[in-house]
Amino acid sequence: MRQIFVIALVAAISVLTSAGDPLMYDSIGVRLVRTSLGQNVSYTMLADLCTSIGPRLSGSAEAAKAVEFTKAKMLQFGFANVHTEPVMVPRWVRGKDEAGWYFDGSGARRPLHIAALGGSVGTPKRGITAEIVEVKTWDALKELGTTVKGKIVFFNRSMDRSLPTPGQAYGQAVDQRSRGAIEVARYGAVAALVRSMTTRLDDFPHTGSTHYVDSIPKVPAAAISTNDAETLSALLRSGKSLTIGMRFSSETLPDVESANVMGELVGTMHPEEIIVIGGHLDSWDKGHGAHDDGAGCIHAIEALRLLKELGLQPKRTIRAVMFINEENGLRGGTAYAEAHHPREKHIAAIESDAGGFMPRGFGVSDSAAYQKLVGFTKAFWTLGADHIVRGGGGVDISPLTSRGVPSLGLNVDTQRYFDYHHSGDDTIDKVSEREMAYGSAALALMAYIIAQEGL
Amino acid sequence: MRQIFVIALVAAISVLTSAGDPLMYDSIGVRLVRTSLGQNVSYTMLADLCTSIGPRLSGSAEAAKAVEFTKAKMLQFGFANVHTEPVMVPRWVRGKDEAGWYFDGSGARRPLHIAALGGSVGTPKRGITAEIVEVKTWDALKELGTTVKGKIVFFNRSMDRSLPTPGQAYGQAVDQRSRGAIEVARYGAVAALVRSMTTRLDDFPHTGSTHYVDSIPKVPAAAISTNDAETLSALLRSGKSLTIGMRFSSETLPDVESANVMGELVGTMHPEEIIVIGGHLDSWDKGHGAHDDGAGCIHAIEALRLLKELGLQPKRTIRAVMFINEENGLRGGTAYAEAHHPREKHIAAIESDAGGFMPRGFGVSDSAAYQKLVGFTKAFWTLGADHIVRGGGGVDISPLTSRGVPSLGLNVDTQRYFDYHHSGDDTIDKVSEREMAYGSAALALMAYIIAQEGL
């Protein structure tokens, strides 16, 4: 009787821990996160990137150093096939001279916290001084029409702070930043000024890309802090006309050669089947680019290192890719897809580009992949990353997604993300050691499950 | 055919949205969090408490002001039965003179980041200067025995950073702080020095309560920052003897009258059945007591306000209680239980005392309550608070728990909690507006579900 019980128990345990069992993977998740927390490599590496190199605008000397830095880390950790692949990237520079000002009720000149938007042309050397007109909608701009001629249009539609997901609020407001310069120039305005994309009231201007079209004159475009936006709006409510000034020397220089960086754990059973994990190595030029997206790059490197450290050999190849030039060009993501697909068989791509915060789950672009992965929900319980939902991957892997590769995004807790995003406040001291460690472990676990189970 | 389909659809919707349906509550959760995020009352109120009053050590003038502040807020928001109930609390004071120092290799005097532990006796006026001995375990102390006579014992066992839940690491290390002074005095040591309870390396000493027993001499006890602990440990490793000094004038004065504060939404159907929600109003005297536990008090007030704002009338009474004196006495929690139980029927008590971070779920002390509430897991999906687990309530409600009241703890993401806990770094700037808003909504939703569904 006792023997039968033992046999039954062994059989039960073997079923519970057979390949494919979410609970077995949950215990692997615990090992991953304990190692990640205990060794604290994610944060140490990110702090090194942030403080020894700093922000990594495409084409800059710092971006070139970051290419060398991440390649050296991958070699140091003993990854396979570590190499760089050249990519020509745009080279926009802010220039040194950047200032904004307004005249308060008493006529005194007061400074604005201002930042040229990425891609913006510079102002004339002496700057632009003009009356501003506030708008919150495209319809309002259309109604104003050519009355804005010679003026500066001030886009002041806030991100909707009541939306549970701040990314959704960003999506509803960022059109002001991305096409404000085009739309105001249609009516003869001389510049576009945009309220920073954050729900917080603070003094940081948040930059980000703005666009032009060839058929319309290119006018300068800049962001001001949300506090400044509130101040200007309050002054305008008094009904008086308000004059502001801005001066910056940003410009677009010829393209520069840069690179994607990659390294692998080669699969033991199906080495030809690739799972890409990565983030983007470039950042805007304010702050450290710590959350956006130093964190994602380090998550990917550390995910491979953790698997190696624990002797977890994947059946399929997991490749960490540091994509260059997500912020203002997507040249790295595009070049990767063109060079590697369909030449190599990509079974999945996972991007981490939402910051070094606590993991909450994964968004899965592909219906069949979602159906399979949702079956592994319990594997992510201890890591708290068990919200497996339909959703996108990331921008860098979008060229793979559009070629049919199932793509995933590491979903982290983004409540603080837009506090820092694209601003001088995106610095290493805003990153929690422990939260970074968790993100790396969650990414490692998902990559490992796909490597073992296929998709 | 079409009509039958419509009838079937209406019937299906009615089943899906009937009372007790988790999905209906999830949509209420969305309304709660949108209102909470949009109005931003949680953060505004907490910032007001933190900056206009500051830390709220039991018996202090600031604690008295906080009693008035929270009572005024409850009246302002129109809660029912708003009142205070007097509680005698201990009155420990740090005193103004607090310093620590050591002598480095060259004999130069260097400062230590030091804080007397709560409840500690003061040092002699000129301080204590003595050789230090480092220990990491009770066994090591026992082995040293009376060789520590006349010396200062330095407890330097780190919190285990590899544990996924930092509270668990705290639980494994805090005995050094709570009974270090007793144990070293047994062997004739003149003081206890404790490494701060945090996994981070920084310059903040983290205070917290220490205890004495009447039969053993009371020696001074203090915490030093983790960076200082590393420095002292490194100096000791060189094998030379190391002398340090400490001086502080802390003392325990006679008890003072303070109060618990409470207010209600009265139940429409079973007003006599009470659900207590709350946190503790007192804090240590460093920083603002923002996360510990200003956040929990504000969560409770805002939870009631949100329900009222949305016209969600609970069937049972929800009572917000600001407990006084959790940190060094538990007098408020004890007084509440003695005065109200079993005189009133308490069906549940929920405490928020883990900081103003993102909610992740609830710990439920009682097996039957857990079984019922786990059925509402999906109600907490959108709020991301869907990890309903077995676990404790909080310290303030422990006197209710031990009287058999089912108790719950709002579980939030505590990865950053011990970075700030009991230190000068627990200030309002460490609190995210959006994370605070989420916590209030999660607490409101759980209280409302219990009010509607019973337990």
C-alpha cells in the first residue's frame, strides 16, 4: 500500500514538473529573480551606462560609446556570436544655445523651461519673438486659420490624467508634438510650442520627435514644462495678448554610421529558431535615458546572463539585440529586419521599452501566440507578471511584426513612466534596483519558456 | 429569430451584471480609479499632511495636529459620525543633540550617519566612546560573551536582498534592532549599534523601535546607515581595533493624551455591520512619514470619499479609522478593539500600511473570508490588484484579528518600501501621484465588495 502511494506520488510530481508545466516555470522564475535581486547586475550595469556615458542621441559620440559598452558586456558575460552590424542613422543636434522667455503682467522678462523638439529646425540666431495663441484641438486651429500668421501657436491639450494607462493618455495627446509644426505652418504661424507630454505638473520640458513634410515650410517647434504651460494659459485667460520668445540652434547634420549590437545563447535543440529580445540603445539627449530605454537594453543583456548563470540552456536560440535609433528614425529596427528576416527563422521578438519598473505581464501581438502563452499565466505568478494580454510589441521590433513575426512587449508598471520620459528627469536615481532586477527576470522567463515550448 | 436573440442577449447581460458578479465590480473599479486619478485628491491630501505638519511621532504636537487635520478632512467630505476617541500614548523624544563618529585609519574623526532607535535611553551627556565588536548572529554574540564588556556591539547582518519580498528580508533581520539592546547588555556591553534595515546602500539611518526588559540594564541603541555599516566593517576587517562614539539625548517622558480619528459611510441595509478600513496616523520623526503610514491613512479617507463621490452607497457601514501609536505602542489599535468589539459587529478590517505604491492584491487572514474573496479575483483585474492571497492584516487591526474579526491587508508593490522606511528619505517626493490614486481605488473597491456581499 505504502509502495503504491510512493509510486503514485512520484508519478504525480513528474506530471506536475514535466516540460510545459507552468508551476515548474514559476519555480524557475523564482530562481531567476532571486539571482537577479541578489547579484544586482541589472542596476549596476544600467548605472554604469547612465553615469559613465549618459544620454545616447543617435549619431552622437555617446551613442558610439554605448555600442562599445554593450558589446563589451556581452563579451564579458560569454555570450555567443557577439557582434555589431552597421546602420546609418540621422544626426540631429540640439546645439548649445537654447532659451525661452515670456513677458509677465508687469512686462518683466521671465524664463521658460523649454526644449527644442527632436528634428526641429533652429530659430534665427536672435530667436523668434511673437504673440502666442493657445489651442487645444485641431478644429480650433482650423477655425483660427490664417489669423495665426506671424504668431506662435501654443498647443495646450493635457494628457488625460484620469486614464488608468498613461500610455493611452500619451497616445491621445502626442499628435500635438508630432505634427504641430506642420499644421501651424499651413496657416503661416512662425513656430509651434507644445505642452510637455506628462500628467505631472513640474518644471521639466519633455522633448520627443516632431515631423515636417517637404511641401510646407519648416518652422521651429519646442516643448515647455507643464508648469510653464499652466502659467502661459493663465496669463492668456486674462484676455491680454502675450508675447513669448524662443531661441535655439538645433539642426540636422548628415547621416552617421552607427550600429545594432547583438549576442546570443545558442539553442541546444533548434539553434536555427531565433527569439529576439531587446530594447533601443539610443535615447534623447536630456537626462540619462535611464528608463527610456537604457533599462530595456540592460533587461535583455541581463536576461541572457541570468539564464547562463543558472545553467538554463535554451532549446532555441535567444538573441539579445540593442537596436539603434528608435527615437528619431527606426533605422536600427528596420535594418535588423531587412538583414535577418526571412533569412533566419524568427519565432518571436520581445521588446522592453516601457522602463525599468515592476513587470506586470506581456502584450502579445499574435492571436495564436497569445492563445499558447496565456496557458503559461501561472508561470508568471510569483514575478507578478501574470497579466498576459493581447497587445503590441515595441517600435524596434515593429518591422519584424509587420513581416509576421509574433511580437511581445514586456509590460511594466508605467504609472511613473511619463513623469520622466524624454526629459532631464530620466536619470538613474529614478530607477529602483529591485524593480530593474525583476524586469530582467521576467524577460528571461518569457524568453526561456518560448525557447523551450516553441510558439 | 432576431427577437429571441435580443432576449437571450439581454438575459446574458443581466446575468453578467447581477450583484456578486466580479466583472460588474471590475467596471466599478475602473470608475473608482478614473475618479481617483482625475481628481488627484489622494496625493494632494498626503502632500498637505506631509508638508504642513510633517512627521507625527506619538505624543508630539505634530501628531495632535494630524488628528485635527484628518478629522477636518472627514468633516469636509461629509462623512457620518466623525469623531475622535482619546488614547493615552507613550511619549518618546529624540532630543536635539544626536551625533556619531569613528576614527579612521589615520586617526581622524569622521561623522557617522546615526539615529537613536525609538525607545532608546540617551547616552551620558558627553556621549559614549568605546571599541566596537561586529556580530552577525546571536550565536556569535553568545560566543563572545562577556568579552564585549565595556564595548559597543555592532549588529551587521544585512537584509537578504535576494528575497523576492523585501518584507520577508526585514522580518529576518529586524530582531537585531528590536532586541539588540537587551542582548548586548546581558554581557555588559555599553551600547548597541545596528545596521539600518534596508537593502539599499545609502546614507540614511533608519530608526524603529527597540525594546528593553526591566531585569537588564538599559543601554543606548542606535542605527547607522548601510554605507557607514560597510565602512566600519571594512575597517574592522583590517584587524585593528576600532573606536566609535555616539551621543544623543533621547528619553521617554510621561504618557500624553492623543486620539484615534474615525468617520463613516453608514450602510443602507445593515448599518450595524462594520467594515473598518484604516492606517496609522503616527510615524517616526524622520522624513515625512509619507509612505509609513501617511499613505495608508489617506487611502482610507479617499476610499470613503470616492464611494461618496460616485454615489456608491454601501449596504453595510464602512468606517475609516486613523489609528494612533502603531510605531511604538499599538495603543490606538488596542483601544479601538477594546472600545468597539464585541459591542459592535465587525465583519472585516482592512489595513493599508505598506506604502503609497501600486496595489497588487490583498492578504486575507481568515480561511472562509479568503475562500469567498478569491471568487472576486477578476473584480481587481483592471486595478492590477488581483493577487488575493492568504496573509495577514496589519498591526493596527491585529487586536481585532485576535478577537476573530477577518482581517485583510492591502498588498502594494513594496520593492521600494524599505528604501525609505523609518528614515529621513520617507518624504512626499518619493510618492507617485498616480500610484497613490490607485491604492485608494483598490481599497475602496474591496471595502465596497465586502459591504455589498458580506463575508
